[in-house]
Amino acid sequence: MTELRASAAGAGPLAERFGHERALGESLKKLLLLQESYPQLKADANFRKLADELVEVEDHLQYARRFYNGAVQQYATRIETFPDLVVAKLFRFEPMPFFHTDEREAVRVSF
């Protein structure tokens, strides 16, 4: 998991970084699901605190992803509408990629 975090932080292009961040998110979900197999982990105060903090961080990340996608949508709209279209074509502005996650596989852990 440490390697995934380091590779996500040091990734270059957005598409590459998004891939690393998705893999890191999947690893965190697996860590939280680990408690299902080991009930003593669920009873451990340190693990509960860690799990609560991870859920809180995921909530913040979800907000940041929505904010980013909203900004990308606004940017895409502006570079495709007049008069911003003229400047965008002149300076070759390109649309930015959206950050997508597989919402069907989203895991919500509660204690």
C-alpha cells in the first residue's frame, strides 16, 4: 500500500495518477473489509479509530473528486461556448479528463 501511495503522489499525467489513486482506494477498501474475517480487529480500539479516520478521509476525497469534476465540467463548457471558444481555439485549450470511480463497487463500512 505504501508503494501505491508513493506512486500516486509522484505520478505525472492525470490519467496515470487517476489509475494509481483508484488502486490505492481499492486497497483501502480491502483493508476495511479485512475486519469481516477477523472479528478481533473490529473489537480493537486502534483499528476502529483507523477505520473511522479512513472513512472520514474517503468522504473528503469524494468531495474533492466531485469538486474537481465540477470544475472540469465548467471548464469544458467555457471552452466550447462563445466568446471563450475563440480564445480556447487560439491557444489550443483541450478538455481535461474527469475522475471516474466504479460507483457500483463502492464500499461503505459502518461500526
